[in-house]
Amino acid sequence: MKVGIFGFGRAGRSVATVFLQSPEVELEWVVRRSTKMEHRSVPEFLGFPSNDPGLIYSRDEFTAEELFERHPVDVVVDFSSEDGIDYYGEAAAKRDVAIVSAVSNYPRAKIALLKKFARRTAVLWSPNITIGINFLMLASKVLQKIAPYTDIEIVEEHFKAKADVSGTAKRIADALGIKHSRIKKIRAGGIIGTHEVLFGFPFQTVRLKHESISREAFGNGALFAATNLYGRKRGFHTMEDLLLPYFAL
């Protein structure tokens, strides 16, 4: 399966690192806004021996049509920005190239655009694409359905300088129908990010906890999304859609 990545910031580089180490995918290219490092090898830049082409291109070098024509891929993974979809979306949908977007925030118009492209190809959008967080949310929803009478608390921990409640914690709250004001936050030292959902039963407690260790977790999630989305029928998908079949033990 051939994959292209849009965006080569800290998250994009971590994703590329995971892809280069996976036998399931071949990294064809990375596209970024900047012309710096243009035509440089991603494996060489990241220090990974690999036979993957993995060249870096700037958005100004090709139109998306030219990019897919000269360097075809099966799946694109987007870690760029909210307007990245404007560059490649139409061309990807036209060629039935699957789209995996991990862009954190989209305005409503961009979400509508993603759904429009989903009429012609498989599209997945996950604001937090880590497997752990998505498993935590799905498992929490299952447990809430099993035991709706439990007390539920959401606790998130981050580095001292982070002021606002995390967007991930808010999404967990939304999934469970809990007000954002009830989220407990802890700020201390250099904590990267921890999210916990506590279920208080009358005579027991259940704690579902996810702790971020490095950005490579985004790569693991993107790899899971790409390999599980590839070959699916057109439509708008979520990580929950891809995870649910694994709950059928």
C-alpha cells in the first residue's frame, strides 16, 4: 500500500518515522508548504535506512493533479492544517484515493467538504488519531451503556504551562454526555498528556487511563487508520468505525 503524507511538522515527522518502519506501507512522498528540504529523502533526513522513495515536495511544485499523476498513492494521511484539504481533496476523491485526516480542528465548512469527498472515496477524520484515546472513548461508551447508574469523572493532566482544558478531554466528555465544566484538570511539571475516565460503582471502581509518551503514538494511529481504511467502500468513517469490529471477541 502506497502512502503520501501532507504536513511535516513534529507530528508529521513522527508519523513518517512509524511508516518507514512498517512493512505494511510504502512511503512515497511528503508534501509541505515550505520549499526547505525540497527533494530531500525522508528516510535520510530521519536517519532510517529504507528503500521507500519518501521524497519531500513543496505544495508549490505541483498541482495535486500532477502530484497524484506522477507519484500515485493509495492513501493520503493529512497532518497539515485545515486548508490542506483544499489542495488535495478533489484530486484524491477523483482517483478514489483514501483520505485519513488527523487535523485537530476543522470549521463546519471543511467538515462538509470532507463529507462531500466521502461520496466518491473513503474518508476518515479523527482529531486525535491515537489508538489508545479512541479505544478509551469507545470502551467508556460501552461501560456507560452497561452501567448507566455509575458516577463518571474525567481527569486530564498536562504540563504546567497549558492553560485550557484539553480538546481531547472535551471530546471524551462529549462522547459520554458530560458537561465540560465537570472535567478535572491537573497541571504539573512537564507532563505530556494523561486522560482518565473513572467509573464509580457502589462497591468498585473502574479506571480507564491513557498516557502519551511520544508523538509516535500518532504514527501508530495513522498506520492503523490507513491500513484499515484502505479497500473500504466510499463514505465518511471514524476511528470508532474501524475499532468496533475488534470488539467482537
